[in-house]
Amino acid sequence: MKVLANDGISKAGENTLREAGINILDNRVAQDHVINFINDNNVDVLLVRSATKVRQDLIDACPGLKIIGRGGIGMDNIDVEYAKSKGIKIINTPTASSKSVAELVFGHFISLARFLHESNRLMPLEGETHFNAMKKSFSNAYELSGKTLGVIGFGSIGQEVIKIGIALGMKVTVLTRSPKTEVLTLNFFDGQSVNFEITSTNDMDAFLKEADFISINTPKTNEYIIDTPQFEKMKDGVYIVNTARGGVINEVTLIDFIESGKVAGAALDVFENEPNPELPLLMNPALSLSPHVGGNTVDAQEKIGIELAEQIIKLQKETIR
Ligand SMILES: NC(=O)C1=CN([C@@H]2O[C@H](COP(=O)(O)OP(=O)(O)OC[C@H]3O[C@@H](n4cnc5c(N)ncnc54)[C@H](O)[C@@H]3O)[C@@H](O)[C@H]2O)C=CC1
Ligand SMILES: O=C(O)C(=O)COP(=O)(O)O
């Protein structure tokens, strides 16, 4: 079996595959050349992250492909149903990076509430006057403790975000398409744990009226979840973090509501025009930005690599049998 990990795979994942006798190619092939590379090298398994797109044309042109693997969660870069209809197995790693994404959400929330992103931009300008002016303007800062965390999406990442919020002493409200109740477990380092129950709401207006800090944790949606009508119903001074996908929040409208003062600050890890975010986003001081790094930790990528490798090994055994 031959594997092409076109957007990379961790050493741990690579070693697990090699130890099972699976040939792994570590080439990074440009999108336009992926089809030829797969066919010329008899690749059986194509592994991708979010960069390589696996659309119908590629699937049709590569009849030898047996498995498509997504090292990560979101499968919006893969035509999953079409691939399945052609008999190709699709695998991903649904929870391996959830904690990493949730931690990034709070990295951004704290950066926004304490102006860390802006401090880092402005600190290199020297002088006592400048220092004191920054200190004064950054005093319009807030604690997260005691505020209301609003989470849109109650899946694997949403649940990890909620747990961190609870640990920080936040009140939590969760928005889903239909109400549901989940029992979440907060695990402590010493092995102890606490269970708590959360019931979500599908009442968008009530949710927006309550939330001080909003985290969007849904898959890519066909329509904006957050657009003008939703911004208008938010609390004044709300903070928003999007680590979900470009297209769940209207970025142009977001800038308008930042400029009106309705939104105190927002963070984007994903963009409508990825990997080339629009200039007004890049230049706005109220935005904390990161280049799609939610799952991009050593910890998450190790888990992802090993989980992918184990799934491939299992599927190979099933095929041989
Ligand atoms: N920034 C990054 O690096 C990363 C981003 N992601 C993104 O995060 C997304 C979510 O990941 P998980 O939580 O693991 O997925 P999940 O599938 O466990 O949970 C997503 C939840 O969102 C809900 N949902 C869908 N549309 C909704 C809507 N309009 N309103 C409210 N809820 C809605 C679904 O019912 C589901 O419960 C991924 O699909 C991916 O797009 C995931 C990993 C890394
Ligand atoms: O797992 C996901 O859904 C992600 O968005 C992570 O994307 P990446 O693998 O870092 O390009």
C-alpha cells in the first residue's frame, strides 16, 4: 500500500505506517499536479489537511484511490459523498484536535479582552508618553470570569470550549439547531473529575441577548450564521471568535459592527478568502488574527498522525482478509 501525505503528517504517524510496512511518500505536490502524481506513483491512500482540495474531478481521474484521509476534523475540502459513491473509504480524526482548537479560542478571547494583539503591534514604538498612552487606552479591558460565554455548536470543540469557560468561572449559553442536553466531564490533573449538565437553546435571539463572548464551533455552513440581523441583536461590546470556517460569519459586516462599536473585538482563525484574507481584516486593530492554526499543535498533530495511521492499517487488514 502506498500513501501520499500531501499536506504532511507527524513523525509519529509516519513511523506507525512504516512499522506496518506501509510505504509513505512525503512529497508536497501542488494542487494542479496531484492527479498525475497519484496515477504515476500508484498511490492508494491520499492524506490531506485543509490545503489540498479533493473534488470530483480528482476522484474521477484517480480510479486507483482506495482511501482518502483527512488529518483533522472539517471535511469541507473533500467531496465526501461523491468519493463514498465510488467505493472510496473516507477517514478523519474527529476529536484529536478539539482541545487545541478550544485553547486557541481562549487565547484569542483573552487577547481581545486585554488588547494583547494590539500591545504586541504597538509596544515597539518607544517612549514614556507612548507607554502611558497605551496603558490608558488598554484599561478598557475585561475579565472573562463572571461573563457569559456563548457557544454556537455543541459538538466536540464546542464542548471543550464550554469546559474551559466553566473552569474560568463563566456562565454558559449554547446555541444549537434543536435543543439538546449533554453531560460534560471536567477532568482535573490529579485524576478527579466533575460532571455537569448543559442544555442548549435553539432560540438565537435569546442567545445573542445573553452572550458577552461568542465562539463559533460549527462545520462550514452554506449561509452565514452571523450576519447583520444577528449582529444587531448582540449585546453592546460583545467579543466574537471564529475558529470554525470562513463563511459562517459575514466578514464585511463584522468590520461595520466593529467600527460602530457594537463589537468590541473579534478574532478570526479562518477566512472567507483563505489563504489570502481581505486587507481590511488584516489592517483592523480590533481583530486578533491567526493563520488557521486551531489544530496546529504538536500534541494534536501527533494524535492525528497516529489515529490516521491506525485507521489505514485496520482498513488494509480488512481488505486483505
Ligand atoms: N481552526 C481550525 O484549525 C479547526 C477548525 N475546525 C472546524 O470546527 C468545526 C467543528 O468541529 P467539531 O466541534 O469537532 O465538529 P462536530 O461535528 O463535533 O460539532 C459541530 C456541531 O455544530 C452543529 N451545527 C451545525 N450547524 C449549526 C448551526 N447552524 N447552528 C448551531 N449548531 C450547528 C452540529 O450539529 C454539531 O453538533 C469543524 O467542522 C471545522 O470546520 C476543526 C478543527 C480545527
Ligand atoms: O481539522 C480541521 O477541520 C481544521 O480546520 C484543521 O486544518 P489544518 O489541518 O490545520 O489545515
